[in-house]
Amino acid sequence: MSDDHYFSARPASADERRTISVRLADTDLTLETAPGVFSPGHVDTGTRVLLRTVPDPSGRVLDLGCGWGPITLTAALRSPDATITAVDVNERALDLLCRNVERANAVAPLAPIVAAVPDAVPDDARFDVIWSNPPIRIGKEALHELLMKWLPRLAPGGVAYLVVQKNLGADSLATWLADTGEGTGGWGAVQKVASAKGFRVLRVDAR
Ligand SMILES: C[S@@+](CC[C@H](N)C(=O)[O-])C[C@H]1O[C@@H](n2cnc3c(N)ncnc32)[C@H](O)[C@@H]1O
């Protein structure tokens, strides 16, 4: 697999940083991005659909596949009493996320944020809320593996919201989630809670 994917651990493209202006949780921010990470020029449309749909999170929040940080920062701005864990395999993305946390923190109070590669999160960590624009392009098998690793970590009463493009398989993923949750007991009900701009938001309840 090429090192140029946004989900490479160390993207091959030059790490040329630049700033972009974005508005997250009603807050104007100047944030850092770079090539080799997902949607470096703007907040992705699917991410925007997710952020418009989800209620304010509370408790232990996981941003699964955080990229340069739009979901993490929105959660941290909207719920300063929450604690956020931001994970990604892409080390450049994690570095950008940390810089963007510093930038946002200078503008508004943020919830505490821990940024980590997935293997650095303890196996017994549990989450009340998972928000994710998951990496569909890693392939179906790897995506299923990823979801089977993290969705069972929802605490009782917890809820995950995933945004998926319709033409990249949102409906078949919803079917797989419902069948696999029921079959393995790893998680509970699956619902389609929003549909906009070619994306669906799926809600998955804890088992
Ligand atoms: C579609 S992007 C979303 C990025 C960001 N949350 C956003 O909304 O702009 C998915 C992210 O998942 C990351 N990713 C890929 N495989 C992963 C894995 N196994 N564990 C955690 N993150 C992963 C990618 O590097 C990428 O940053």
C-alpha cells in the first residue's frame, strides 16, 4: 500500500504545514493542516453532517480516526467537562491535532484531550460516546476489524455516531453493524439517524 494515503502511519508527501480558517462549535479558529492527512483544506462534508447531527457529548468521548482534529475540537468546545481521547494511526495527523488543540485552547476553554495511536489506549478504556468519520478507504475487512475493536468498548448506556458516505456503502455497513452486533453481542441497536449531502449518520448503542 502506498505511503501517500491519509491513513499511512508516516505519509510520504512533504510535511508542508499551512493554516486554514474554520468555524467549529460557533468558534472561529485558525488551525494547522498538511498534505498526507484527510481533508487538509477544509472540514469534510461528512464530518460537518455528523457534527450537525450529534447531541453534545458528555463523559468519556472517543474520536476514532481524529485526523487534524475537527471532531475532537468540536466535542471539546461543546462539552468542556467531558474528557476526549483522539486516536489515529497517522502520526502527522496526531501532531497536527496536538498543535490545533493548543491553538484552540488559546481562543476558548476546551475539555482535556489525550491524543494517541490506537495501541497506546489501554484495553480496558471504556467510552460513553464515540464520534467517528471512519476510514472507509482502508477497505471493508480492515474497517470491520476497526469497528469490532472499538465499538465493544462503549460503556453501558454509551452511544456511537458514525458518518458514512452513501455511495461508499453506508447502507451495507449499517446492515453489517446490525447483524454483527446481534451475532457477537459486541454492541446493541443500530439506527440511521440522519441523511444529508450524500452521507448517512449511523447510531450504534452499547450492548
Ligand atoms: C475519514 S478520516 C476522518 C478524519 C477526521 N476525523 C475528520 O473528520 O476530518 C479517518 C481517519 O481515520 C484514521 N485511521 C485509519 N485507520 C485507523 C485505525 N486503524 N485506527 C484509528 N484511526 C485510523 C485515518 O488516518 C484518518 O485520519
